[in-house]
Amino acid sequence: MTEKNERSLSPYRVLDLTDEKGFLCGRIFSEQGADVIKIEPPNGDPARKKGPFYNNEPDPEKSLFWFAYNAGKKGITLDINSHEGQDIFRRLVKTADFLLESFTPGFMETLGLGYKELEKINQRLIMTSITPFGQTGPYAHWKGPDIVPWALGGYMWMSGEPGKAPLRISHPPQVYLHASAMATVGSLMALQYRNRTGKGQYIDLSAQQCPIWMLTHTYSYWDMQKVNLNRQGGWRQFGHVRIKTLWQCKDGHITFMFSGGSIGAKGQRRLVKLMEQECMAPDWLRDLDWENFDALSASEEMLSPIIESFENFFKTKTKAELLKEAVHGGIMLAPVNTIRDVMQDPHLRARDFWIEVEHEKLNTRITYPGAPCKMSETPWTIKGHAPYIGEHNEEIYAKELGLSKNEIKMLKKTGVI
């Protein structure tokens, strides 16, 4: 049986050349036990200049953005644009299982470090490239900041208010977090193939293609009703009918949606009962036959007064009060949590979701989101803080590659590391 302190990817090494388009991919590998070496330029990765910063002090060693996506990795500096740096990189490739990169398509080939060259050094190497549009096709060399793959992937069309322009989905680089996760999946599928054949392969990931997979819920509407779903804001479209899903309450918002038949009858009747206790339920609402109520075929004239009554009631209650009643009375309702709410969520705390990571140089511990799933035999956990600039140069260059102190000194002097 596998030892509990061993993790699923413990035997493997990952070379991480990515920028923010692929940081999360390397972090996932690390938290599953892989030895991930983040390779950055001698002066540090440009992402270290991205805020926010610890204590609001701009410093390449205090970027919370860098901390978040590079936790648990080792860090070395290396200029792969130089001939000496390329030679050292090839030596690292010989013992690597995975290589992650997110340069412009074709850039690695110009350095003589494309997959066709590297597989000659290590035929078991699995190389994964994360780019906005992939390595081929008419868009391959287009720039792709976060908003562009969302827009060209089609998902942005669904985001926003009806009758208004589409809205951006997220703060950067959200689309590349999806891309990083899919890159991890693709890389591990390649590992399974390697375990059978002994041969690695090349994974070409396009960020544009990731949000397209998130549109699968929209296809059936056209097939069944010949309706293209549109932006609905805090509502949800079912064919030609719009159902309200987002409601204001005393201290924020909740999500609640009418449902017909026995599924919704219990909860909706319970809500009316609560309203009745506070003299907020009109007679016609108390007498409504919820079992035969069909929200998907109800007219706007019928839904409007129901919505208004529920809306007025929700505004008198807090999220916590409504959640308590929802759990007790079988109401399909949930609070819309703020970031503070999520941090204080008792369920997440009970499952030990949050992990405190020691940052020795800052003399503090910083809280990180932990594992998305619990694994009984190979636990998922953060190894430690994100690397400082060149933190593991000595370990990799001296102890592993056997470079002498004078060689390392000269490499530093010439700007190779």
C-alpha cells in the first residue's frame, strides 16, 4: 500500500518555464508531490512586479500574486536566451518528466529547444505549451490577454445584462487558470500513455478552446427549442421564459429560483408561511397551488406580483437567517458569499480547506486555499512558500549538476543565472 506521506506525483520532476498563463499548472503538479522547478530570468520573473504586495510594499519578493500561483515550487534563475543557458537547460531536460512553457508559438524552436530537439535528449519528456490560440492556425501569433480568449471563445456573449453589451468575465488571468487546469489534465493523460509505451509527447493547449467547453449547456436549447441563450444578468432563460435567480436581502444577495411541481412546492410554500407569520403574504399568494404552478409556462403578468412579494420579504432578512430557514424548511436557496464570507465559512474550516504557509523572510504565515479534493492515500498539500529569486540555485546547479563554485560565480557574473 502507498505510504500516506507519499503523493501521487512524488517520483516526477517538472521544469516550469511558464509566465502567468501557466503558473497554476505547475502549482497543481507541486501539490500532488512533483518536484517542480520554476525557471525564471536572472533578475526575476516579470510577474513578481504584479500586485497586490505584502503590506502594500512593492517588492519582487513580496508579490502576493507571485506567492499565490507559485507556492510549493523550487526556484532557479537561468537565461535560456544565452548559449550557456541553453546548454544548462538541456542538462536539466535529461532528467525531467514534464516541461511546461507559455512562450509565443515558435519561440522555443528559435532557441533550439523545441520538442523535436528535446525529445532527442529525453524521449520520455512530456512537453506542454500553454498559449492564447495554440501553435497552429490563423490566430496562433495573436496576442491573448485574459479578455480575448473569453470573447473569442464565445462565453463572454453570455455574461452581462439583457439588452446591454457583453461584460468581461473576470480579473486577469482567469481564463488561463482554466487553461492551466486543462494543461494539467492533458499532461497527466500523456503520462498514462508514457507508462504504457515509454514515450512522451507534446501537448499544444489553446486558451481560446477552454471556455468553449463551458458553453455545452447552451447547445441543447437550440436543438430543442431553436433558441440561442442570451445575456440575462441575475435571471435565467428557459426557452422564451426568464426566471429571476439573484435577489437582494438585508446584508447582500441570495440565489433562489422558482420551480414547478413537487420539486419547488415544498420550499415555496414554506417561504409563504414565513411571510405570513410577518403579515407579508397577501391572500392570493397564500392560496396559490404550488404543486400545479409551472414557472416555465407562467406569464409575466402572473410572475411579476409573486416576484415582488418574495423580493420584499427577502429584503427584511439577512443571508444567515435565510440560509437557516432554507436548511430547516427544504428551500432551494443559498447566500451569495463575499470573499470574507468564504474565508469564515464554517464548513470549509471544518474540512481544513485553508492552509497556513510559513514565509520565513517575512516572519509571518499566509493563508492559502487548499485542496479541491481530499485523497485518502496520496494527500494534496502545499509544500511551502513560492521561491525567492534564485533560492534553489545552489541545490540544482552545485549539488545536482555538479558545477563548481567558480563556475557558478562566473555564470552569475555573465548574467546566465
